[in-house]
Amino acid sequence: MNNRILEHEWKPSDDVILEDSALHAIRASSHVAIAAGPGAGKTELLAHKAGYLIETGMCPYPKKILAISFKTDAARNLQERVELRYGKGVEKRFESKTFDAFAKGILDQFIYALPKEYQPPKNYEIILNEKSLNDIIKGYITEPNSYYSNWQYEYHINSVLRIMKETKLPIVSFENDLYSWINERLWMALLNGKGNLKSSLTFSMISILVEYLLKENPLLVKALQATYSHVFLDEFQDTTHIQYSLLKTIFLKSTTVITAVGDNKQRIMGWAGALQNAFGIFKSDFNTTQYTLLNNFRSAPNLVYIQNIFSKTLNDTSIEVLPAGEWNDNEGVCEIWNFKNHNNEAILLASYISKWMKVENLKPRDFCIIVKQHEHIYAAEIMKELSKINIKSRIEKDYQDLLSEELVLLIIRFLKLSYEEKSPELWLNVIDEIIDMKYKDANPEIINYLIIEKELVKMLDEVRKLYSNINDTNFNTQFTEILQEIVVFLGEDIIKATYPKYNQANYFNEVMQKMIDTLQYQNRISMRELVQEFCGEYSIPIMTIHKSKGLEYHTVVFIGVEDAAFWSFSTQKEADKNAFFVALSRAKQKMIFTISEKRNILKFGEEKNILQETENISELIQTLMDAGVPLIEENDLDNIL
């Protein structure tokens, strides 16, 4: 990385072949917006753009590249891809973060630069579930309102949440405007704490505070502009008003060059405040150049054909993409299966999944079961039937958030090393991580690698010893000791300094305890099996469409293409069609949609078995059938099997 490469001589690393529009976007020196559909290879594009900018000196030392993603695993994947393609040395010049982590980092570093009345204490807590704000309003806003004597019964929490996210600081409120009155008092209670309520912030509040902080301190804006020569924005179509406003505050009219990547057809975060026309607004503000990626590296040709037809219903100017890779023209299966009831659906699906595993040599993780909502209800029967034939499945939301925690991933790497000591790559990566965490400011010449390795071996021996004495009754206490061995070895303070979010109140201990509670120890399984089970290697994942975003699987089964699942289709057709497209585009080779004439659903808070209709969403099904997707009845499936 030290030897600068001339721009015209630069080539993608590892002999990776990129399409022409990707190469043009990589070499572009101005703001660019890249339309990248499912499987277009946007992670690869951004990784190579980072390599290009650093290797050619377009990102001159000591400036950095900032990459912002919306999900923790997406940010981590991009960081790892850059390191894979261009070496670990690039990490000091490439920062891949979620938007929330980026904003929180600024607030934590410059919190005392905020005006006193909007300055939370350093040890503020994070509110992850915004719905809990309703309890805070009822419990901690005790003042009377002379215009609304029964105000506690006159507001809607969703309206409060919307107003909170539209807040401009300093707050101006009026007693005769109920929502502005509630908003001001809620902000003050959360910022300063009240009674036994500790200072607590939502991530939306953090972004609003940071924007106010920067507007009050223009020198900080200049410092950020001087730090980052380039910014990458992933999944740009889901950018919220708050996030975009903060980005404009920092980078508009600066020399920092922004690259935004996304796909309007996959805009499914409108409910969370995503901009209606993010790319159009971006073009207007930053005068961007538009590029479109034309290849789909994920899905088989038949699936790409169906996706192209469906995308035309989302945007009639949508450009057809091409299947990339070594496929036969007729590869790819997409079918709609129609069942009499959800019990028969589960029995036949489980039988087919078992058959596909054997015939096509597939593993549980090659499959994904997607539902629109209420995984614990829509997938309950299929989970039972899979269990009967010894195929594990699990509701992924119980694990996804935990497996995106840096603390959990750090512990997993050490646990893996305890049973994979002879893996040189893992060993070297862990040693590098120890040095980065414990000796990052030390002179490399005085670091005693031999002592570090001896201490690591000693700690791993103790971990193995503790695990050898684990049984069903002492697992929690014994495994707590194992985790404590790793934490003591690294130093809790050092872990918290590396990952500042674990300084929040009791969050560090909460994550540790949740990991222990989630691990499934049974029948004296090995450490390897325990970790692999925790990471999901033995289970078919079950998730909602929103949780499946950005993921891909050999075979995807979408259970419940019915009106009840898409209950809001008539009022938010665009969002639901986008969501359907996201589900359709997760599959690499096989996509199965199911319909059941009767199934258990949640109705008025109770689980009931009722008749299902498809009238309201008939256009979704008809579009698939117009694309040649067959609708197969249950009896015909039974005969095929």
C-alpha cells in the first residue's frame, strides 16, 4: 500500500472482474450515485473503490475513507472485504461503521461542546425500543397542561415519535400545541433524567444532538471534513431525514467526495422515516453522476428473469439486469404452492426440504424460511415438522442482534481458537487483535510477541480445562468463568475503550449474560459444536423480510402469501411490493411461495385458525404467474414427492 499506483495503471485486486459501469464508478472523482440491484456486487465495488482511492493516492495520507452502513453485519462485511482484497494495513485508513455508531462516536467525543441545556451526562443510556417512550411519557411527565386537562389520554404515541424525529434544536414549544408540549418535556426528561429515570437517548436523538453540536461548532465540521476525503453510503435508499440532514451539515459544499449505493426497489424502511426519493434529493444537493450496475451475481437466470418482470411493476423505467456467473440458461426454480391448511403445508415443506438436502447435498444454512410477520406463529408448524425429522430450525431475530455485537464476536474468536489452535490464519488474526487492543500505542519494536503468545496459550488451556468440567447442571456458572477468563486476559477496560458502547451503564454485563442464556448446551457437546450451533450452522434460519435484507440463500421458502400477512397492502402498496421484491431476490437457485386456505394467524391479539384470502394481493401472485411461475396444488405436490 506504500507504493502509489498511477490511476490509469490501477487494476482490481485478486483478478476480480468488474463490469464497465462499476469501474467507471470506482474511478469517478466526483459525487456518484450507484443503482445496484440484488446481487449486483456492491460490497465488492465499494471494497475496490477503497483500494483504488488509497493505492492511487486519491485519498491522500493521512486522510481516511468513511463507509456508513445501516446494519452492523453489513458494516463488518465491508471492512472484512476491504481487508481481504487490499490487506489489513488498510484498516487504519478505512472506517466502516453504522450510521448510529458514527453519530454516537461524535457525540461521545465532543459531548462537552454542546450547550449546557442540551448536554447529557457522559454515562447516558441508550433506548433501543422506542415504544418504551410511551411508558416514560406516562410515568415522568407529570405537569398539567391548561389547554388539555386530560392530555394523557389525548395523544397518539406514533405521532409523538414522529415529532421527536423532526425536532430542531433549540426546541420551541407551545402549551396549546399538545405534541410540541409533550415533545419538549420528553426531551428534557430523557436528556437530564428525572426521578429514578437515568439520562437516556434514542439514536434519533443522538443524531439530532450531533447536528446541533456541529452547527454550534463549525470548527468541528471542518475537522471532520479534513479527516475524511471520501464517504461511502450503503443502502442509501433507506436513509432517513435525520441521517441525511446530518450528512449535509457535515459534507455539503466541502471537498469530501460521496459515493451512495442503493436500490429504490428495495426501499422498505419508509415506516422508519426513510426519505421518499433519497437519490433524487442527493442528486439535487450534490450534483451527482449516476451509474447503474447491470449484473446479478446471485440468482440463477430464471430467477433473474422473474425479478426483472417484477421490478417493472415497481418502476416501469427499471433496467433489466443480466445473470452473471456460470449458469445454464434454464437454471433456477420459482413456484407457488397452494395448500388446504397450514398443517399440510408444514408436512410437505419439511418433506421437500429433507429431500433437497439429500439429493442436492445441501446444509440447513443453505435454506431460509421467510415470513411477512409474526415468525413464531407463521413458522410454528414447519418448525415442529422439521424437528420430527431431526432438522433444526430457529427464529433468527433471537440471534441476529446478539451475533452482531462486537463483544460477542470477539469472544467467539477466542473460543474458536481454543479448539482450532492449529489454524495459522485464526491464530495470527487473534494475535493481531490482541496487539491492536492492548498495545496500539506501543512501539512495535518493544512488543514481546513470545510473551503474548505464552499468555494466550495459558489462557486457552484454562478455557479448555473449564469446559471439560461443564455439564448440564453447572453450565451457566462454568461458562461464565470461561467468558471471564477471556475478559480478564484482554482487560475489561481495554475492551470498553476499543468498543465504547459497552461503557453504557450495565450493557457490557447484559450482553455477556444474554450470550450465556442463548447458548444451547446439551448432551456434553464439544466447544466446537456449541459455538457452531450458536452461530447457526446447524439450523435453518427463519426470519421476516426486513431481517433477510442483504442476505442470500440457495433455497428460500416464503410462507403465507395471503391478505392477512400483507394486511396493509391497500394503504402502503409501494412498500409492500418492495418488500415482496426483497424476498424474491434472496434466492440463488430456488424460490418457493406458499398459500394456505386456512392457517393460524394473530387476530385482535389472539391466535386463531381462520380462512385466508388472496384477493387484496392478487396482483403480486398474478405478476409471478405472468412471468411463468406455476401455481401447484397440494395434491400434485404430494404426487411428485
